[in-house]
Amino acid sequence: MDINLSYDNATQAFDWVYENGDFCTNTDDLASAVQMSLFTWGHATDGWVNPDGSGNMYGNWIDSEYGFYVGSRIYQLWLEGITTDDATVAKTNDIVNQSLAWMLSQDVASAISVNSNIVNNSQIEIDISITKPTGQVSQYSYVWGSING
């Protein structure tokens, strides 16, 4: 178990979960792994051009420490702006599937289903269903918005 984080779709921010002045522990053993996989900024793919002109390809310390990528490129949607076309939905599904793929290769999950859709012309709702090898299904839902849209 680990400390429980709660994602607020309205503010697009995480916060610790407290109960009676103490941290709550997380009884969902996949929740933190999903959150880290989605909301840790992963290394951009070769050829991506940062719209702010900085050349920053992002990533995190785990990339260099352990030799594999952690996190997602969902920040690219935030930086580039969310459009209402099918390409944004397809890119979102691709990014989320890539960021969770390690769960399949490490036998943490036997199946992962991702369904994204545009809401309010500037946000993406991401619904994730993860089936564990035991057959148990866990579901997660997040809203991600654009700063440039």
C-alpha cells in the first residue's frame, strides 16, 4: 500500500487524501502506478518539436537512472493545444496506451482499454479499464485540459 492521491478533474491537480488528520493509504494497488505512468512527463519521441521553442524533450530522472522511459507524453497535448478533431483523440489513446504498456509486459495487467473523448472543446476525458491477470477490472477516469486551446 502507498499514500493515496486524489485527482481533481476541475483543477487538474493531485492532492494527498487525509482522514482525521492522517494520510489515507491506497487500497487500489494500481492507482498510483496509473497516476505515475500518465502524469509523470515522459521523454518525447525523436522528431517532436517543442512549441515553446526551447528544444526541451522532457523526461525524468528515472529515464537516465534505470535506462527505460517512465511517464507519458500527455504534456504534449497541453503544450500543443487540444483540437476537436479525431487526430487528438487518436493521439491521446496512443499516448495513454504507450504509457501503460509496461503493465502488460510486466504481467501486472492482462488487458488495457483506453477510451478518450473531447469535452468542452478544450479538454480530453480519458477512461481507462485495466484487467489484472486474476480477471479483476479496475477503472480510472481523468480529465486533461489545454493551456493553449
